[in-house]
Amino acid sequence: MMLREVNTQGETKSGEMIAEMIIECIKEAGHENVVQVVTDNASNCVKACALISAKFPTILWTPCVVHTLNLALKNICAPVHNPRSNEDVYDACYWIKSISEDVTWIKNFIMNHGMRLVMFT
């Protein structure tokens, strides 16, 4: 459940800052009502969730599966940027590229649609 949004544009997003904002939400909801925190895999988010786990040992942290898959797809679909590219693997997984392009088109459609903004207000 999303409790709030915070515009942090121009601010340094340290692990401590992220942890502080998430802890505020945990306190608002009541720590006994929070089971899990999901973030992306960035090192500052990993640090934030380590701080949260130290304060609230019953709350689990899970890296976002979508973010993890997105990183994997970028490596599969753009082997030129990967110096450890394996042509056999790229050829076997090439079908993923067209699916990834379709998914990107759908994501862009949703993100550019005005009704998406209504959900966050």
C-alpha cells in the first residue's frame, strides 16, 4: 500500500535519508502492521533496509523483482554494452528482445496516459 509520495528531486538519497522516510511510514501504519518493505536494488536502498531491519527485526526487506528483471533484460537485450557478452546465450535469448520492446511500449503508453496521474492524487 502506498502511504505517501515525497519529491526528493535535488536531494542526496542516502541510505539514512531513505530509512528515515520509510521508518516514518512504518510508525504511521504501526510496525506490527508492516510485514515487508520492497525497494529497488540500489546500494542506498539496501543500506536503508538494513537500518530498518536493525530497528524492526520482524519487518522483511525484499528487492523489487521488477527492478531485478529489468536489469537482467537490459543485459540480455543490449549485449554490445556487456564486455562479457556470450554470443550463444544472446542468440538463445534473442526472442526476449521483441517481448521487451512490446512491454516498453505498453509501459510508455500507461506512463503517458492522463488517468495514471489520477491514481496518485
